[in-house]
Amino acid sequence: MSTTTIATSRRASTLDAIVKVGRLHLIDRVSYAVLPWGILAFTFLVNVVIFSLVPAPPEGFYTGSLLSIYIFMIVLGVLSMTKAVPFAFTLGVSRRTYYLGTVGLAVATSAVWAALLTALWAIEGWTDGWGLQMHLFRVPWVFDGPWYQVLLTSFVLLVTMFLAGMWYGLANRRWGITGVLALTAALVVVVLILIVAIILTDSWSAVGRYLGDLDLVGATGIIALIAVVLGLCGFATIRRITT
């Protein structure tokens, strides 16, 4: 057997193992499909009932119910690094394969969810806010613009939330609640250092101009960079966890 054939066979075997990790997570279909969309559907119906009983203001009704989907993405990320890890390692899955398989699932899930959210965003626009001037999926600035921009922003936000949850789940598995608190404290310190640096360099006006000129595509790009950093941090952390 040639070296090229062996390398191809190994890559195929690795890819198959990564896909199997994704399937392992999807055994819990309730968490990945029923609960998040069931909760969103319930909050949607509650908002419809409430807003149908009161007159709409000139700007329409705005609700933060869409936030539940992104919070649930964080929860799924945490569960993916805590719930199934012992079983996967018992089956002989390597840490690298498990992590890549979970990231692949995060990307695939985010793509499907982003497509669904974009479809609901479009329907909300066509129906003038479901006939009630209700803005649930059309969040100002965040989900303004053409449909493909909404799709991209939704996808990037969902992936970022999942990766953030994964990192917190890994921190909890590696160091327990102490590690989670330490990670949170470290992130707070980083933010404070940035604020102090801005104050010392008297750069508030420059920061304000930058943020004022930042469009949605640019903001999505920044969030994508944060997702990459979270992914790398999670990969570095999983290499040090035990079963």
C-alpha cells in the first residue's frame, strides 16, 4: 500500500470519527431541537397574545425573546463538554477528535438555526410584524439589512455562543467551579485593563468614532475573530482535562 493511500485512509478514518462525535451529541435530540425552539415558540405565542390585546405604539412592539435561542446555544456548548465527555473517552475517542467533532456540530447546528431565524425574519417583514407590528426577529441594527447579512450575523453569533459555552464547560470539567469563577474574573480583568488603557491614552473619542463608523459587517467580523479565539482557547484547555 502506497504512502498516499495510507494517508488518505487515515484522513477518511479521522473524518469519520469526527462525524460520529457529532452524531453522539445528537442522540439528545430534545436539547438540540425540541427545547430551544419549543421555548422560542412559547414566548412567541405569549407575545402575540399580549400584544394583540393592547394598541401598538408608532414604533411597534419590541421584545427580547430572541435572546433565548442564543442563551440556549451557550447551554448546549457547556453540556457538550460535560455531559458526553466521559462516555466518548470510554469509547476511545481522542480529545482532539472529540473537540473537532463538537465544533463541527456547532457549525452545522448554527447554520441550520441561522437559516430558520432568517426565514422567520423574512416572514416577520412580509407580515408587518405578524400583523401586530411585533418585532421579535427583526432586532434593530443587529438584524437590519439584506437577508444574507442577517443570515451571516445570526450564524456567527450562534457559533460564538456555542464556543463560549464549550470553553466554560471545559473550565468547569478541568478545574471545577473555582476554574469557572477564575475564568470569569480573568475576562473581567482583561476588560478593565482595556478600559484603563483607553483612559490613560485619552482614546475615548477615537473609540467612539470607530464604533460610530462600524457597520454590521464589520461588527460581525469582530465577533468572528472572538469565535476563533474562543475555539483556540477551548482546544488548548481540552488537552489538559481528564475523564
